Amino acid sequence: MLKRVAKRLAVAALIFTAFATGLLAMLVYGAVQLVQMAVYGDDGDPSPWTFMAAFLTPSLFIGALVLVFFGVRTSRRARSRRHDAAAQAESWRRLYQRRDELLVRWSRYETDVALMIDYPVMTDYTDPVIRDVIVAMQGLRAAEAQALDLGRGPAETSRLFSAVNRFETAFVTAERYARRCGQSKLSAAERSKLATARQALNIILDGAATPSEVDAAYRSLRGSLRGIIELPDQTVADLKAHTRAGLGVSPHGSTAAEAARAA
């Protein structure tokens, strides 16, 4: 509102200045003509168009200068807005890239069987350190949702930046904590089961193992993890797919040999 009033006042001042300047120029021109008539005795009357030209020339000159000034100013503002928009977009791109990298690193501890066995505390959501990561992730999701609702303004950028920072700090702290703890929070019996599970996983992932060894390793792995680590459904599905490949079973359920005979 105040900016609109200020612009109107500036335009009014400009019009008044141009009019006053033109009027002054016309009066000066008339005075010069009177002096010339008095000195040289020239009795010719100046043409009305001459007075009009004297009035319009400074007004048009001032108007042209103002137009040039505002044109340059508008162009600079447009370039500044484009630059700010590009910088804002790049800031959001880097922010989301950083967020995605952190989420991928976190998800590995929830889906990678080897990491789950080696660092079981990362899936212990009752641990205060791990719970801090979950809370920070919830804050990150809330900041993202607010940015989608309200737009990508400076306030939303700052809020999401702070949320990513909190999540990163909580995750890095939890990662160091988990690597420091290892399996130390488990009982001796649980650590023994996880050692068996790790050996079984190595056999499953070893391409040189026989189908019978792979099958036995899969059963041993699932049995050893039961009651200690709960595997996500997607991880179980991936593990089954890897095991079936090791057994020579096609996605349709037949073995490689059966598939070859069918072909």
C-alpha cells in the first residue's frame, strides 16, 4: 500500500517538474524575444509553435531521461530477480540432494542384512540415540510438507535447511554410536546367533556355494535372526530372490536345468 502511494507521488512530482520546467523554458524564451525586440527593433512576433517547442523540448528531454532511468532500473531488477530465482532453485536442489543422500545412508541400516547383523542397535528404535534420528526424520518430513503447502520462500528454505541439519546431526551421531557399540548390547547367546547368521549370509552371497549350501544357509540365517532382528518384507523378498538365484531357480519357480529342458 505504501509503495503504491509512493509511486503515485513520484509520478505526480515528475509531471509537475516537467510542466514547471517547460513553462520556465517558455518564459525565458519569451523574455529573450522581448529583449531582442527592444535591442534590435525586431517587430516580428514569434510563432506560437516556437513557444510550444520551447515548452515541450525540456519536458520531453526530462521525460526521455526518466524513461531511460526507469528502463535501466527495471532491467536490473529483472536480472536480479532471475539471478535470485536461479540461486534459490540451486539452493533447493542441493538441499534435496543432501537430504536424499542422508535418507539412502539411513535406509541401508534398515534394509542391508549385513549392516543389520553388524550394527543391530541401528534398528533398535527404543534406544534414545536412535529415537532422536526418528524424531529428526519426522521433523524433516513436516518441513517438506510445509514447503509444499506454503511455497519455497526464504522462511521455508531456512526451516527445511535446519531440519536437514538436525537429521544429519542425529544420523551421524547414531552411526558413530552404533559402530562403537557393535553387538555389545546383546547377550552372549544372541551374539553367537548373529555370528552364525553372518556366516550363513556370506554363503548365500558367495557365488561359488552349491545349491544345497545356499538352501541350508538361508534356513540357518532366518532361524538365527528370529527373535533378534526383524527383517523388513522387502529385505526378505530380496534375500529370497538372491537365494533362488543361488539355487538355480528361475523367477517362474523352475530350476535352471528344468528351464533348459523345457526350451
